[in-house]
Amino acid sequence: MSPSASGPRVDIVINNHNYGAFLEDAIASARGQSHGRVEVIVVDDGSDDGSREILESQPEEVTVVLKERGGQASALNAGMERCRGEVVIFLDADDVLKPDAAARVAAAFAANPTLSKVQLRTELIDAEGRPTGEIRPEPRLPMPNGDLREAELAQPYDLVWMATSANAFSTEAVRRILPIPERAYPRTGADWYLVHLTALLGEVASLDAVGAGYRVHGANSYEQDGERLDLDRVRQAVGFAAATSPELLRLARELGLPHPARILSLADLANRMISLRLDPARHPLAGDTRLLLLVDSVRAARRRGGASAALKAAFVVWFAAMAILPRPLARRLAELFLLPARRRPLNRVLGHLQRSTPA
């Protein structure tokens, strides 16, 4: 594809902390975009691993921002101060962009000026950058499109949203919700704030193409690895949802959008139930009980759009079983819910329920 000089300018903000082993790949992928109107900004968030030596060797057209360690939210806030384009991509320094990613999202924004966000699929790559053959989300899963404000406020964490590097945002929409609250997301998780709040500020386009390579290298796996239940990551997701939900409700009030009194999302409630049952001493939310989570799961299932009655009932049965079964059996149910490899047979059953039973 020949470079295009038309369409909106796309700023690519690379946030880095001690990912010197991967940083050059990320910068090269940003500089190698086929879209002709791209600016590359690298924010180094207090690295001490040699990343800054790599940045010293970059050409002048790469804008480098050096700052003390403040976390991902702090780095993205600093990067946005340098953005001048109409579209921004936040690229994690251990990930890479496909050469046509910026061109694809620029075309989408040019075709629909009401967009606040565009997301693409990702492929998993290993530490050396080799594709593993896995695509996220799985190709069978459709991604949401259009005006998703009602769905975002009803079931935000049940929607198929992508992590940082697979998103492009309207710069205007991002500026509307800045600064990202750094205390709420002290190290990571700032993408939760961006992904969810921007969905209230315009339409969303999900492109079926793969736009980024998400590197799995042992220190960053964003989702369960398919073999082992990681309760630390479950608790992390609980914390991110707890930080994001009040921000969603705050923005909805500011925009005058109809909104529920509380955010109830089955995925979040499931994480909380798993955390509470399997490691109650370290559960991050003091007010949770099994009964309250079960009752809220019924309410969340009623709100759940696009799901059949049978599928909703299956969710509630899972919550009830998690609430009453002995811990070893609850762990098995948790693994079935969270680990993709173990739930594939169940997915086929649930998929049949979804297709064959009217909502």
C-alpha cells in the first residue's frame, strides 16, 4: 500500500516503562505506517533498563518525552499534551502495529465524523515477535458497532472491548475526559478509562482486520493464559472496574444521558464472585457477599442485551453454584468461566442456546 497524504492526522503515542527489549520494534512499527500523516510520540515513564539510550538514537521526527515514573495514566496524559492530530493511537511499548493500522482507522474516521473510537482485532505474538496463530477476540466473536451508549451504561464489561494498542480514539473525545485520573490507575489500567468513557462520546466502529500484535512475554498477559487461574489478575480486573464505574456514571450525568443507579456487569460480578470464593482474605471489595453478588447477577442478567433467556438463566445458575458449592468445585467453575481452553466445549453449548432461544 502506498503512503497516503490524505485523511486525518494520526498521532501514535508509545508509552514505555522498562520495555527496552521491545521498544525499537514498537517505534519501527509506528514509523512504518502506510498512512502518510502520522506523528510518533514516545513517552518514557521513568525507565532504568536502557530504554533512554535507545530513545537518544531516534531521528528528530520521533518526539521523545522523558518523565519520572508515574504509571500508565501519567504517561498517556503526558503524551496527549504533545498530540496535534485528529486521531490518537496509544501503543504499549511491548506491542506493535500492523503497517496499515493507521490508514484503516484514518479512513474510518474520515468516513464517519461522529466516531469517538475505532477498534481492531489483535494477533498474539511471542517475546520474539512471532505470531502464535491466535487472534483476539476470536474470529467467531462479533465486535460492537454504532451508538453503544445505552449498552455501555448497562453492561460495560460484558462488551467486546480491546486493550490499549488495538484502539484509535478521536483526539477531541479524549481531551473531553482528560486528565486520566492517575490515582485511580496508579500503574496500569488507564485503557479501561479510555475505552469505556469514550464510548459515551460518539459512535464506535469495530474493524474486522487485525491492527496490532499483542506481545505475550510472561510479565504482561492481559487475560488468563488458558492453563492457570491467576487470581492476581482477577483482583486487578475487579479494581479496574471499581475505578471505572463511578467515572462512567459521572460522565453520563454530565452528558445528561439516562443511566442506572449502579453499574452491573456480569463479567465484573463473576470476577468478584471468583475472588471472594477462592481467596476471601485478599478480596479487594469489603462490602461483597455471596448473596449480594448472586442477587446482583440476576439484575445484571435482566439488563443484558443481545442474550437469550436460556443464556441469561445459565449465567444465574453459574452464580448460584459458585455461591454454594465447596471451594474445590467453585474453583473448577471459575476455571470454566475464565480459561478459554477449558470453556470451549461450553461455548458451543451456549452458542447453541444463544441462536436457538429467543431473548
